[in-house]
Amino acid sequence: YRAGFGPFAPGFVTVPFGDAAALEAAITPDTAAFLVEPIQGEGGIVVPPDGYLAQCRAICTRHDVLLICDEVQTGLGRTGRLLACDHDGIRPDGLVLGKALGGGLLPVSAFLARDDVMAVFRPGDHGSTFGGNPLACAVGLAALDLLEEERLAQRAQALGALLMAELRSLRHPAIREIRGRGLLIGMELDPAQVSARVFCERLMHRGILSKDTHGTVVRLAPPLIISEQEIGIAVAAIAAILQDIGIAA
């Protein structure tokens, strides 16, 4: 997924996701921050072990390292809480938001941090042509108001549990695992039987939009306003495709 992009920012060291001990071992006196997705999106909807982020928070605090959570995919109600890091009850030093912040209308993103972290920027240090423009800010504020008024995080928690249960009930040999939180769900397929790309294309022909990753995972991230009836339609389409590709359940 990195092909065609770059050059990448220098100085980053990659550690295994979900391994707090590996994080601590990688920290040096020159380490400034730890940047992590609470749930890996492009990685295939990978959910870390319970308590992982809380361990990372403690490690970063102990070593005076900033903890920055990338919640572009997981944030703003998607996983059943306002932020995915809320599941571990932690407060990061920095937070990256996007996607849902635009309410499906405009491309809006934001970086949030403590006052002392943001204070390292002085006028002229950093700028963006469209950064902070009034229309984008108004849309972002309206999206946040709607998220709270419509209780969309709570809705994602309830309907995500329903969707997960319905998918797991399929019990098909082509499905290796169903995982996720809220309405961010990954369906890992056996590549010897069907590729995730082919599966997503067949879903598209049935009116269901999804996204494949790593050749084996179908990512399901429906709108937080999805209904139970629409979940039933999506699950029925998935079941029909499994039957169509000739795999015996």
C-alpha cells in the first residue's frame, strides 16, 4: 500500500503493532513521539490486545515521549466510542482526525494536542493554503454537533455488534475471521478460495461498497446512520456471493 508514495519522512522506526514491550525497547533518548492507530485500518482492521493503548500511554509517560493517536479512520464514533482510544480510557498527547470530521461533505482534517505541545509552533513555522478556512471549520463543527445530537457513537456500538454477530453466523469455510469494533469491521478471507478484491467487486455489483486490503481482508465501514434493515441486506449480499463462488458451506 506504500507503493507509489514517498519519499517518506525520515527518522521513523516501526515496531510490531500490539506489542508494548517492543515499543519500550525501541525508545531511545532521541525518541520524540509514538504514532499509532488504535485499530489498524489499512493493515486490515487489526484490533490490538485489550489494554495495549493503556500500556503505551504508561510507557510514553515514563519516557517523556509524546503519544499521538491517528484516529482518521477510527475516530468520531466509528468504533462505538467518540474516539477509539476511549476504549482504553487514555488521553493521547496528540490526535489526528479526518474523514468523518467533514460530515461526508468536505475533506476536513485536524491535528489536536495539548497547549504546551502546540506552543512549539510560532507564527510562520507552519502554514497551509486552505488550513483553518471558515467553510471547512463550519462543516466540522456541524458534523461534531450531529454526532452528539444523534448519538451516533452509541448507534455504531449497537449496530456494529449486530453486524458482527450476523457475519459470524455465516460460518463459511471461506471466512477465516470476523474482527473489529463498532462499525469498523474486517472480514478476513481464505485467499485460496477467493480474493478480497474479487469479493469487493461482487459486492459493488450488488450495491454494497467495501474496500479490500492485503488481498485477504474485506473492510466494512458503513455509515453510522445505517439501519438494521440495511445491515440485513448487506449480510444477505455477502451470503449470496459466498454461495455464488461455489464454496460449499
